[in-house]
Amino acid sequence: MTKRLLKLHSAGEPAPRVLVVDDHAQARESVAFTLKQAGYAVQSCASAVEALKRLERESADVVVTDLKMPGMTGVELLGELKKRRHPAQVILVTAYATVETAVEAMRQGAFDFLEKPFALEALEDLVGRAVQAGRTMPAIANNVAAVEASALEGPAIIGASPQMQALRVRMARAAATEETVLICGESGTGKELVARTVHALGARAQKPFVGLNCPAMSAHLMESELFGHERGAFTGADVRRAGRFETAGGGSILLDEVTELDLPLQAKLLRVLQERSFERVGSSETIQVDARVLATTNRDLRRAVAEGKFREDLYYRLAVIPLVVPPLRERAGDVPELLEYFLRQAEQRVGGAHAELSRGALDMLCDYHWPGNVRELQNLMTRAVVLGGEGPILADDLRSWLLDEPERGVAASSAEVPVGLSLQEMERRLIEATLERFDGHRARTAEALGIGLRTLTAKIKEYGYSDNGRRLARAG
């Protein structure tokens, strides 16, 4: 019995139930045997239809199903289970994993994907995590509902896109724990709002939430802000002062843009996370810490670690639960809802007249790539309410306030191609120019060119390029 299963399966309790669904007998029997050896109660079915009939008579904690099966596929089985509100966690197993399939499965509510061939340990670990998730789902569901309800009062998590729905679920799961959370995302995406919501949904909600903007002061002052100081510890320290960790006692502390801490201070923060204690500046007295740490960053921390700018051990201590806030350009479907929300908010705050966007203005803003993300959108709507005149807000009223033009027709604005080039070379130059315009972002490039993502990827490989972060670099 695995260590994870030992934690889940107390003496006297029935073993977690797993249903294995695969039309290939040898694969089905192999998975079933592995899970039985790990201590699970396992049943098997040769088709999705058979599995649905069995699940009408017997329950299961986890369903492990093959993706490609005659008749009903694994994704279709997943959809049927969700339609029937069956509580089982579903793991899809496939040798044909694609990005599109994975996205569709996650939208349908799959717990995870397992790609063939896989290690037996990976199967056991994934099933164990699925069982654990199923047992904590009621609490998570309550927290998700609370996240949704939070939109009715105070700052709101706005957006119904798949990315934001997934983020809400992860926030609720994070809130149900006491673990350290690392919130990553570009400037202006709402990382602090995510941190405040995680705190508000957790067990420490009635305790203090204390924030600290790490880039705001020198390293010397930052140490005093974090840990406090004794009287006389340095010039100007006329009285003893409690630091942010003490102030946050029993609650949460937000370290905003934590990558801006210098390396010596990173070492001291690591000690706090490891030992849950610290000393004030100028004191040898050890103070115990009782504060949950939430941190944000707008940088790639793994790259900062590789470049020696951030401690690797601190990164792993902070990224226990990573949350990624998507940039606004990747959830463009949320823009109309955000525009409406911030228009109404600005009216209430500044007392302006009722404002409406013209169709042209709305279309332009939906096509805009929002380099400043939600913060830029909010500021723009406030400006429009304050400075706008009577009647609908027009596109021309807003265009001069945008950092650059909307991205519609980007490919057409690329440099002219000389006459006499072959069609293949013209296609290549167009693709390269569009990739450069979108900073190597493949999905946005494919959308602008009107081709599929897989087609674009094949072209990139054909041209001898390899991915280097978000920018392109010649291979070899």
C-alpha cells in the first residue's frame, strides 16, 4: 500500500474504489493489477457504456479511463458522468495526447491526464491525489461559491472565461490550506486581489491581512519593515517597532513582488519559512511567527534562479501552491464584462453621469492587447467617465489614451515583401514577421494569420526555429 494511500485509508475504513475502463484487455488488466497491489478496491470495464451501467449500481471514487475507445470515448464518458453529477474523479489515459484534447478534458472536469507510456508510480500517485481531491471537494465547492459571492461586495474577481473559472477553483483549494502561496502574473493582472481573496476565504479571514511592497524601499529599511527593530538599532530608531510579520500575527502577510528582495534578505526570509521564527533588528530575542505567507511576482522566478538572482531553496519554499493569474489578452472574452464593471464603479466613485460605450469603442477595446492588463482597463474607464462628454463614448475618444493601436490586421502592417520571391518564401517572411510582432506567442500569431496552432508549429519546425522562452531563436 502506498504512503499516500496509507494517509487516506485509516484502519477499519473501506479502501478507495477505482473503476478502470479500457477496451484493450491487456492494458486494462495491467492498470487494475497495479492499483490492486497498491491497496485500492478495483473494478474493470471494457467500454464506456458498460462503465455507465456499473456506476448506476456501484459508486467509485476514481475512474481511470482510456481516451480512444469504440463507441463512446473517454471524454464523452467524462461528460456523461458530469451530466449525471457523479462525484468520481476522472483520469484520462491516452497515447494520443494533444493540447486541444487536454483543454477539452479539463473543461469537461477531468482531474488530470496520463500519457502512455507511463510509470506505475506515476499512476499510483495520480490516483492517490484524485482520491484526496474527491474527499476535499465539498469544502472546495463551498469556497468556490464564496469566491463567486465575493463579486457582490468589494473588489471582485471578474470574468467567466475558462482561465478565470480554473483560477477560482485553484484559489478555493489554496484557501482551504495553510500552505504558502506564490501568485505569478504580469503587472496589472490583479495578483494582490487574488491574495486578498485567498486570505478572505481561509481560516484566518478574521485575522489581519498585512501587505508589504518589496520594491518600495532599501534593503536596510526592508529588513526593519519585515522583522521590526529595537530602539537604538540604527540611526533614527528612537523606539522599538514591530515588523510586518508581528503585525500579521494569526493572519496573512503579502510580500508583493518578492523577487525585489536582495539575496541576504532572501536568506532571512527563508529562515522564517523554515523555522517560523526571527529576531528584530538589533535584538537576539527569537520571536515565533504565526502568519501565512502569500507572495507575488511579475517575473519568471525559475529564470531568476538560473541567473543567480533568486535563491533556489527560497523559490521552492514559496511555490508550495503556485497560482498563475492570466494576462487580459489571454482572456479577451472577459473584456466586455470588465468594461461594464469598471464603468459603473467609476460612476459611483467620481459621481459622473451614466456612461455607455459605442459599438465601435467596444470593438476597438476588445481587439486591444492590454499591455497594462486590468489596471490599464480600469484607469481607462475612470478617465472616460471623468473626461467624457454627453452621449456614448466613441472609439476616437479613447484611441489617444491607448499605448498603441489595436492588433487587428497586424500581419497586413508588416514590412512589404519584394516582388519576385517564391510563395513559400513570402509565407515564411509573413509568419516570421507576425511572430516577431507577437513576441513569439504562437497562439496569438496563429489567430492573427488565420491558421491552426498545429499548422503554425509545423511551419516553425520546418523553418529550423526552436522556442527560446517567448522569443524565437534559430536552431543550431
